[in-house]
Amino acid sequence: MRLVAAIICFALAAVMIGFGIAQRTVFAQADEVSRAVSVTSDAPVTVIDGTALTALPGSQTLTVRGDDKVFTAYGRTSDVLAWVGKASHNLVSMDAESGQLISTLVRGTDATVPDPNGSDLWLDQYLREKQVVLTVGVPADVSFVVVADGTKPAPADISLAWPVDNSTPWSGTLIIGGAVALLAGLILLLLAISHMRKSRGPRRRTQKMPRVPRKPLYKPSRKAIEKPVSGRRALMPIRVAGPLVVIGLTGALALSGCSIVATPAAEATVTANPSASTDGTAPVSIAPAATVRQVQRIIGEISKVTAGADTAKDATLLATRLDGAALELRVANYAIRNADASVTALPPIPSGPVKLTLPQQTDTWPRTILAVVQDDKDPTVPPVAIFLNQADARSNYRASYVIALEPSRGIPDVAPAAVGAPRLALDSPLLKLSPTAAALAYADILETDSGSKSFADFDGTSDSLRAAVGLAKKKEVRAALPTTASVAFGHAIGPAEAIALATNDAGAIVAVHLYESTTVVPVEAGAAVNPAGQVKALSGLAISTKGVVATYGDQLLFYVPPAGSDAKIILLGYSQGLVKAREIA
């Protein structure tokens, strides 16, 4: 019986191991599903729609091949289409019936598009020679743009691939089970061989002719008649063989209960929008203008360009990344440094890390972002609040305000970067004071201090600008002038547009541009004014009998509480410098 059981175990092992290996070889499925399309039009750009990317579950592997350079980038679908604008383009989508990629030519009025490389609009971008292969996991509202150089036809060959679960969970179990059965068979075989050797092997018995029964000489008594064996001893041979038979039957039943099921190919599914309501209407939700990763990259580029422009005193280069009040102040510094080499450059714009990102909630243009950057390499440098503006989809962000924060001040609670904040209208009634009114009220405090009607509306603690240019400082300037001249101070709203982004408490973070002027004129006949320092360098005047007007640009950052609040307006930071100097006409 041991030999029979060993044979059964060998057969069972062969079947189980064979099926286990077959699942990984002969019956194995492909590990991905791929779809390809060849674009035949001469359009300069191709858009791969997000619904095609997410037509099948799992990460997406995109392969784009072209004859020369291949540029691919991805961003929100609305942003991608806004960048494409009126240009003719190929739209790659997934056909719902055939499950294949299709390319549709969308005719436009423009035959070319700008070079997309380096655009701030992209979440990420890739530029390669002849082929781009990348694996991403983007949602349905994100699309890819494919361009050669903006003038040539877009790369033609596009394919998408999605992973397929071709795992064989029973394969390992079958192989291990087969190995166990094989080992059991070997053990039983060795036991059978050992048993046969101990019993000297199987014996051939000689059959003898049966003898003719003889009549007994006497009649045996009833007690002498031997009774047949009964009870447990009679069943012993069956019990010895029983376990072996049970083992064989159990293995056979286990084998018959296992079936090889091929994993079906992944079906095309479109993930439902989790934010959609059950009645089919989606709630109103406006995405933020940019992500934290985008803002970090943008700030890095602005820092790099500004550093190069500061070194070369190149206003043209600077204008590619700065505008508004920030550009005006730095260009004036270039002019002053050209005239007077002893004047130092303005502090550089840190490249990061970005400590706070507050993008505007919008899907249109222009767009605004507030970023607070801290230079970790130099802890003595105060954090800088930078307001970024993007005029349209094809323009890069530019810094319109670069404001050093007060060391003792912090930014009020704002929404996370993934949510963003609305940009408030400049005449919004939701604030205690409008941005323009707040700037003018603060300028009045700088000139009259407690004599201003708005003095009680502002928090004067830890306000270093009041100490630098406030009423006390203005009195010092007036006292230092000779009796042959007089000085007058004034203020006005600067040309840079004010910005207000909402805070969590219904207030706002407000950036405003204020002009402060200092006018010095002679008051006696024959008297003259002798400009000095930066005023002399910027105006080019050594002496004037008419008088000189020096204009200082103030970039002010306020926290303005909501209307009806008892809280005070707080100056969060400022940047100030001479921007104009001229002789009175």
C-alpha cells in the first residue's frame, strides 16, 4: 500500500506543479493594455484629452514619437485649451464604442503656437529628442499637450498603456502543494522499499496438489472447533490501508476542486466624479490658479532671472519676470547704481523654500498668487511676500509686489493651497476699509500721526515704517534744512493695481502701492537746493534754483479685518525706496 500511495503522490505532484507553472507561462496574460493612434494632420499641436487618459484604470504610460524634438506637458484641461487658443489642433480621445484612440482635427484661425517650453501653466513638462516615454497618474480633468516647436506639425505617433492585473495567486500555492506531495511520495517510496527489503522481498509460493480428505478417526468436540476471528482484529488490515486510501482520495478531491481561471482584460471604465451630487448636478467649485509645486518652480525662475538682472543692471531682462511696483523700484535702483557705484543693490529675491502659497480661486485670467518665501540659508533675512500675476494663458507669472514682512508679524489664517482664496473687488463692502482707502489713511498717519482721523483704526505696535518715515522723521528732515529752503510732504496712490485676497475670517490680505513725495524748494531770492545721495544720483542734479521733488514708492502689505469688526488694520510688511527724482518745472 505504501508503494500505491507513493505513486498517487507523484501523480498529484506532477499535476499541481504543471498547472502552477502553466499559469505563469502558457496561460499568462499580458501585463498591460495599450492603445495607439497616428496623427495625419499638419496641426502644430495635439491635445490628449483627460478622459482618454483615464479611460482604463491605473496609471497611464504615454509614448510620443516624432521626427525631431518632442515636447509634452500636462495641466488642467481648461488651462491647456486656453493656451491652445484659436490654433488648429488635433484632439485625441477614446472612442466609447470601439475602445480605440481616435484623433479629430479641430480647425482654428492660427497655424502656429508659441514655444511652450518653460510655460508657468504646466504642472510638469518634458522635452526629448524623437521620443518621450513617461508614466503618470493624472485625473480626468488633466490633459496633455504635444508640440514639436510650435510651427512644425505635432509629433504623429501617440500610444497609451494601462497596467493589467495578471497576477496568479493560485500558481504559488499549486507549486508549493505539488512540492509537498512530491516529498510525501518520496518518503512513502523509501518506506515501501525498506519494508520489502526487511521482508526479503516478495516470495513465490509453490502450489501443492490438494490432498484427498480423509475421514477423521474421531469426532472433535464442539469446544475444539476453532471459531473464526471476529471483532477488531478482523478489521485490522482495512484500518492499515484506510489512511493511505484517504490520503489519495483527499488529494484527488483537492485537485478536482481547483480550476484555472484566466484574469479577464480590464474593461474600459470612467471614474465618476466624487463631488457630483446624486441628482446629476455638480456643486460649484473653482480650482486654485496653481499648485504648490508650480509656485515653487515659478519663484525659483523669478529668483534666478532677478539675480542675473541685478548683476547686469538689465531692466529689459528684469521686465520678463517683474512688473508693477516691484519692477519700478528695482529699475530705479539700477539707474541710481549706474550714477553712484557706492549705492548697494536691493536685497535679492529668495528662491525658496515657499512657506505659504495662496493662489486665487479662478479658471480665467488674469490670475493672482500670494507666496511667502523664507531664505533658509540666511535666517537674518526676513521672509518676503511676493504677489504673482499672470495676464493670460500664454504669459508667465510676474512679481508685481515684493514685500519684506515685519519680523514680529505673521500672516493671518488663510485657506490651504489646494483650495485657494477669492480675489476681492477693490470696492468690496465686505472689508473695514477698501484697499485704496486703507493706503490713504495710513499715509495720513505717516504725516500727522495721532492727528489723523484714522489713527485708531490701525495697530501701531511693531510698526517699523512709522519709525523710519513717520511724523517724527519728517520733523527731523524739516529741522535739518537751512532757513533758505522749505520742505513739503505729500502722498498719492501709485500706479500698481491693489490686490486683496480673502482670509479665513472674511477679512483680506491687501497689497497697495503708495507714493510719498518730498518737495524741497528755495524760499529766498538767489537761494538754491543742493540734492544729495540717491536723489542727486537719480535726478542728475547738482544744484537747482527751482526746487527738487523726490518720490518714494511704498509697497505696503496690510491685514484688513471684515466690515463691522472691532479688530484693527495691521501693517504686515513693506518695501520702500526712491523711484523718481526731478527738478520742479
